[in-house]
Amino acid sequence: MTNSILKIMIIVITLSCSSQIFAQEKNISIGLGLGLSRGVNEADPIEKQIGPLFGIYGLYKNGFGENFTPEVSISYYLNSTNDIGGISQYKTSFFTPELRVRYYFPTDWEIEPYAFLGLGAMIYNVQDVPINADPDSESDGIALSIPAGLGFSYSLSSKWALDLNGYYNFSTTDNLNPVWDDILDGNWAARLGIHYTILEIQKDTDGDGLSDEDEAKYGTDPNNPDSDNDGLKDGKEINKYNTNPLEADSDNGGIKDGIEVVNDANPLDGDDDIMSIPVGGNLITKNIEFETGKATLTPSSDKTLNNVLTAMKAAPDMELRITGHTDDTGERDQNIKLSQDRAETVKAWLVARGISSNRITTRGLGPDEPLVPNTSDENRQKNRRVEFSRGK
């Protein structure tokens, strides 16, 4: 029978560990319990006495997956007969540290019923030995403890709960009452406990580091760990990088946040996105500015241009094409020339600081490739831009 119980327990633990780990609300509780115990052994059933049980326990709710809760239980109890010293009359104390696994049955009830199976050590001491004890028996020792039973929990509040269970404790010894027969000793027990939640672990369905409650607050998808598909989990965007988990490019610099992080760029600084531009990729810069109607750079452009310079020095094989664009204000031919001149100005700035001219080509498209329709001042501003395209 012991082998069968062990096999069942292994199956239960295996199934529990294979359940989904992150999807359920979890909490850790500690509790105290009082109860009763009655031995199952060679003593006359009429003479067997119900003894006291004292225990402490800890629960990790849903710690092994949905509905599977590990419990650490430590109990002390007594089994004895009404009288001591006669035939098969005995008194034995027990100390039993055990690991149990509870399965809570899904219900809509106020009480939470469960079944459990466990494994532990039964440390016993025979304090009064019967006169017919087997001469080879041991009055103290350690045996395997295998508790199996049923119970239920009832919440008193968000933190406090009552817990009642009853179980049979299988053992691997016949020394609990040291009169030997063909059946191993054991005992029945019942425990009423009260436990208190010391730590609440919020539900995180997609395992992205944000609880479902926080996902609702931020507007992210609780079933998608990367709501904006930028290569960063939502939790890291919020807690580590301070980026927007709903915007793939938080700094609007043209490169996704995750790519910037991989390339040691700042996902909150649009000016340094050039450092992360992939081969074949395009980057629209927003902070390269010129004097009105001219191809003269303004000082505000220096930060972005220095980032381009740094990127090209860090990657000696990088080749760029610089394209100038305008809005549709004015004559097209003039805008084509202005956009070409501005692209040449950017190239000259880089060449003057050590970049080979062979690594940079330029073109001016004027108003021919607008990003958005030229229907408002805001849209026209978006269309006045410089783009970098990486060839290699």
C-alpha cells in the first residue's frame, strides 16, 4: 500500500508542477491548529484513546499552479490507550514535519473544499510499552509519514481564514505500538486551524512583470507580454526603462524601443536613434533644423548630428544616404534644389569631422514624397525633414 500511495503522490506533484504557474492569484499564509488523533494499531479498539494534536502550517496558495497549493505542516500529537502497561496497551508521542499538496475543487461555494496528499517524517517515541511488545521493536525512531485526506477553508476576511481537515496518516513502521502484526501502524487525525495571509502575490496572466490590475491601469494587454510589439516586455517598459508600453517607439525617433535597448541607445531620446538603424532601414530625424528658406544648419541640430557622427565612427562599414524633403509651399523646382542643398549640408558637416565622403550619398526630393497630406501647418512641418537610409 505504501508504494501505491507514493506513486499517487508523485503523480499529483507532477501534474501540479506542470500547471500554469503565473496565471492565478497567489498568497502566502501561516496558521496555528488544534485537533485530535487516534491510533490505528494492535491495541483493542475499545481501549484506544483520542489524543490531542497541536500544529503549525504554512500555505502557498496556487503555488504549484491553478488550484494546487503546497502546504508545510508540523504537528505534535499523542496516541494511547485508556490504561497503560497491559496487553497491547501503549502511549506514543509524535512529531511530524510534512510537505502536503492540496487540490482545491473549483466551486462557487463560500467554502473551498480540497483533497490533499503529503510526504514527511514521523518522529515517534513510545513512552509506555505494552507487556507483549515484540522484543525486536524500537521504542523511538523515524518512519515515513504519508498523510492523505479532505478538508475545506472558509474566509473570515481578506486576510483571515478558518481551515478544517481530516486525514489518515500512513506510516512505514509497525513500532508505533510495538506489538507486531502483519499491518503497519498509522493514525487518524483532524485539525482545526486559523491562518493569516502575510504576503499577497498579484495575478500576472501573461508573465510580463505587471499584475493584471496594473495592466488595467496602464491600458496594456494582460494576455500579451509585449503589448506594442517593440521587443520589450510591458513590465520592463514600466519598471526599468520608463518607456511607453503602448508605443513601439516611445521617443518617436524612428526606431523601436527594444532595438534601441539592444544597441545601448536611449529609447527616450529620439536624437540617438541613428545608432540603432539596421541595414536597409530608414530613419526620419525630427531635430535637424535649418534657417528658414536656407540650407544653413541651426545650433539645435548639433545633438542629432553628433549622434550620427558617433554611429558612423562606431561602425566603419556603415554607409548612409541622406535625403532632404520639403512641404509643398512654393515652387517645386526651388524646393527640389533646397532639399538637395540641405542634404549636402548635412553630408559636409559629417565629412568635416572625419567621415569619408564615399560613405555618404545625398538626394533632394522636395515635396514629392510627403509623409502626410500637406493640409495643415502641422502636417507641413512633418513633411519638412531629413531622412537617413543605411545601405550597409
